[in-house]
Amino acid sequence: MGGKNMICISAKKSMTHAVRAKRVLAAAGIPCEIVNLDGNVTKKGCAFGVSFPCGMTEKVQSILHRYDLDYGEIIGK
């Protein structure tokens, strides 16, 4: 898994999902930003993602799963 200071990205299938993910992660105190992705970078062709510190990957995955926003892969872990 990526180091504490590294940035990971949770790929999302739409801008709407990226905005929802950013909202729930920010509410949980996780620093995050919406980013554009090259569709060739992900297995499912996702074009958007939410960046966050890699050291928080497990917490991010748990939160996104709870809100049914865990579609896509984590890049950089």
C-alpha cells in the first residue's frame, strides 16, 4: 500500500459519483479532491476520481462502501 504522504485515487464512473464520494469523505474529515483521469488508466475506463492520502485507504474504502460508492479501483495503493 502507498506510503503515508502518497496520494491515492478512488476511480469513479461519473462526475456525480465523484462529487458524492468527495462529500462523504470530506464530512468524515478526509482531505480529498476530485481529479480527472485518463480512461485508459483504469480497468473500467473511469474518467473521474477522488484523490486522498494513501495512508487512509482502508478508512476511505470503508466509508465509500457504506454509502454504496465503492465502484471502481484504488489507484496508487
